[in-house]
Amino acid sequence: LAAGTRDLAEVIMMVIPEAWQNTNLMQPEKKDFYKYLSCVMEPWDGPALVCFTDGIQFGATLDRNGLRPGRFYITKDQRLILASEVGVVDVRPEEVEFKD
């Protein structure tokens, strides 16, 4: 999909859409976008933490049900370590600049 005419964000919104059907908090235009995409492709509900890149942009998204957490560290030497579980990579506490 990303190799075609769709941009990376649109591809991710297609294959792993937000839970849009029963929310009143989403803008109508965005709901319409998801409604259109639901006719184009069946969503994948996970569970998963999915990371993606096109070599320029980098992003991550959780599954629609929020079943898989996403945790990340940014180290002082500007490495991003992102995984669905803490402790996947050993990082000394003094190397961590930010974590969530």
C-alpha cells in the first residue's frame, strides 16, 4: 500500500484503524474517512504494537482494543527503544533521558 500512492499515515490508519464506530469524541470528517476505509479493507484488530517507517517518517500504533501496551525509552545518545514490554533491551538507568 505504501509503495503505491498512499502515504504512510494513511496506510496505517487503513490496516489498524482507531475504534471509531461508537465514539462521539471523533470529528465527523475523521469518522467518514474511517467509514470509507472500512469498505476498502478489513481492519486487523491485533493484539499488537506495530512500528512502521518509510525511511523518512517513523511511527507506532497500538491495536484497536488497546490490549498490547507500548513502552519506550529515549537514551542520552538519542536511541529510541520501543517495545510492548519493559526490559526487552537492557538499558542502564543513567543512560535514560526519557521514558514512558
